[in-house]
Amino acid sequence: MKKIVLLSIAIVCLIMSVKADVKPNSLFSDNMILQREVVLSVWGTANEGEKIFVEFCGQKVNTVAKDGKWEVALQPLQPGGPFTMIIQGNNKIEIKNVLVGDVWVLSGQSNMERQLGLRRGQKPIVNWVEEAAFANFPQIRQFYVERNSTENPVEDVNSKWVICDPQTVIDFSAVGFFFAREIHQNLSVPIGLLFSSVGGTAIDKWTSRETQQQHPVLKKGVDAFYKSVKNFDADLAKFKKDSTSLLQKWKEETKIAELNKTALPRKPQTPVHPYLSGRNGGHYNAMIAPLLPYKIKGIVWYQGEADRNRADLYRIMFPLMISEWRKGWGSEKLPFLFVQIAPKFDYTPEIREAQMLTFKEVPYTSMAVLADCGDSLDSHPALKQPVGHRLALGAKAIAYGQQITYSGPIYKSMKVVGNTIEVEFDFIGKGLEARDGELRDFEIAGADKKYVPAKAVIKGDKVIVSAIGIEHPTAVRMGWFNYPHINLFNKDGLPASSFRSEFN
């Protein structure tokens, strides 16, 4: 009899444990920050037909799980906290220390991913020790999205929120922290960061396969990628079979190249699966899609280094990606702040131009120009504070409606006057100025389109450009080098972007 009773109790407990499985998405966890002043979605998983109740800040809503999923809506909330959210199904979950404020997505590649603390093999972030020591900001919190790339969208990244303090901040995105700190101090609202970034990634990985296939130019690349996926096993087997002969051939060609002092051949490499190296929307599926539809204030993007030799495609991809992300979050006016990559000896000006043209053409965007923050030899400049500050200026203007100058001078138009060209700019702010002497890096061309160094002087709100020997100028450009030394600023302290008039 005793065994029967114990067995019955075990069965009941098992049944209860199977049913007690209401689970919110990991975005809804202790220390989370919810977006203020918008209708919010809260979602998760549960048993089929299970009744779900969500209680938060005086609101009580309920739904029934369908296909193992549930979702409810909360009406707009004002900033504040801490609060507790209660989710009740067959079991009860309490989510504690919840704040309501503004949530920003941080994405891109290694310069966004670069954490504040010291990292082996990388230059330390300028003043990172002092910055960390004073990083007591309990109302700034980060949700880290683990690196991942998948063929199909995933639903949950299974992460958690972390409160900013001197110990945890070393694992925060450095750019994200400096950005969040300024916004938080300026507006006195909690700031949440959804940190979703992967070093070395091209923009294709952050744009879905479906969106790319809708564009005739991009569709060819997507089709080629999936062909390589299909053929990978065969290609790998062939490489393994031929590896000995390929390596021997490489050694022979290397000796010949060394004798002739020509470029060395590339050593044969074992094929890497396309999902690990290709451009397939994999990071969008694994690291952006699962964040939808968590409500946010805007997006901060720092990427472009991996596309530095594909500026023509970037001109197509970047606006397309912005549009897709905005649709995913349900707002064509969602603020999108991005960084124009800093100059480096092997970064061509065309990629900076592609970013600048996106800024000029896509509404509700801002661009942080880093003409004065580059490192000629390092893709990861150590000075991140100006990056966060200039992104914050864009947020204040685009997202928060502050009437401020948030960009350095951006090329607007040119006019030929005699043997000179008058150049006009947007975002002149309090006026134009040259730092450290006369204006540098201006060039001018005649009808033959051959550029020569030019003299440039500021005259009111314009720059007058001329060169000896060019009597009939037709085009002008500035900073059109891989690593320019631009010293045109506005008096608000923001540098101008490189440009060329002939493209426009």
C-alpha cells in the first residue's frame, strides 16, 4: 500500500512538473529594461491551451497559449522603477528589479563588439581603467546576445540582463557604454542595451536571405552562396584527396616567386563551411530576429570594415538592411545611428562615401564621422569616447528632438566661379573652421579629371578651392585618400566627412 501511495505521489508530481512550464523569452528576466511610452509585447512558451496571466505596474492581461507560444500586450508605461513583473500559468514566475526607460540595439562588427576592459592582442581603450572605476550606473544595463549564425531564425538567445558597475562594465561594449552614459546623464532615464555584434562580419550576414533575394544584384550572391553550401561536402572531400599535391605545388610556386621577387602564392586552405564564413543572413537569423518584437528606442550600428572593398554593393546593402530592420521593429521612422569607419591605410574612401550617401538619403539616420580618430595601422582605434559622444549627439537630435548640431560638415554642392570652386556644406553649425593651420587634403580637377593638390580657404559658410594651372575647374574633392588628414571642422567641434563632387 505504501509503495502504491508513493508511486501515486510521484506520478502527480511528474504531471505537475510537465505542466509547470510557462516560460517567458529570456529578454524578460531580472534586471530588464522595458521601452517607455509604447505598447509592449511580452511573450514566451507554455503548454498548449495553458492560460497565461501577466501583471505589471497595475496592468493585468491574459491570453491562452497556442502552438506552445503566448504573447500579451502592455499599454505604454512611464519611465521609472524598480518594478516586479508576475507571469502566471501552471507555475508562477517573478521578474524582479525591472526598469522602464529607453532600449537601444548595438550591432555591427569588432569596433562595436570591442569591450571596455583590456583584451589580449588589442590596444587598451584609452583611459579604460579610470572609466571602469567610476562606472556606477545601476540604471544602465546590457543584454548580451551570444555570437551565432543560423540558416533559419531562432526564437530565444537565452541570455540575461547585467547591471552596469565597475566590475561588469569591462564586458560592456565600450562604444555602447560611452553612448549610454551620455544619454542617461542627459535625459535621466534608464538605458538598456541589446548588444548583438560579431567581429569581422560583412553586412550581408546581418540582412536576411529573403530581403537579399528580392534585389536583382544581390540575388546572384545569395544563389552562389547556397550553391556553395550544397557543394561543400564534395569540395571538402576533393580538397582532402588533393591536399598533398596542392601543397607540393604551392611550395614549388613559392620558391619560384621568391627567386623572381614576385607576389607569393596563397597557401592552400581547408575549405570552411559557408555558414561559418559566408554572407548568408546568418547573424540576422540568430542575433536580430530573436530580438523582435522587443520594443526599442533605436539602433546603433558600427560596421563597414569588412566591406571596405565592396563600396558599390554596400551602397545597395546598407539602406536595404536599415529598411528591413525598421520593418521588423514596426517603424519606418526608427532612429538609426551609425559610425562612418575611421580612416586606415588600406580603407578606401569609397566605403566612407557609401556610408555618407546613406546618411544623406535615408531619413531618421545620423552618422558619427571619425576623420580625427583613426589609426593608420589598426582597424580598432583605441579612442572610443568621441565615438560614443558623436553617436549620442545623433540620438539627442534624431530620437529626442533636441535642436543641436549633431554632425560635422557634409558636402552639399559646388559652384564654379572663374578659376575657383565654391563648396557648400550642410551641418556647418556655428561656422566652419580649420584646425592646426591651413585647410588640408583638398584637390581640384579640370576637364581632364586629373586631380592636383589645391589651396582651400574658408569664406563665410563656404570653402573656396583653387590651384595654379587649373583655369577651368570641373570637380573638387577632400580627404580622398585611404588615410587622410582632414582638418575641416565646424565650430561645434565635429570633423567633416571626405567627399568628391563628381559622384554627386
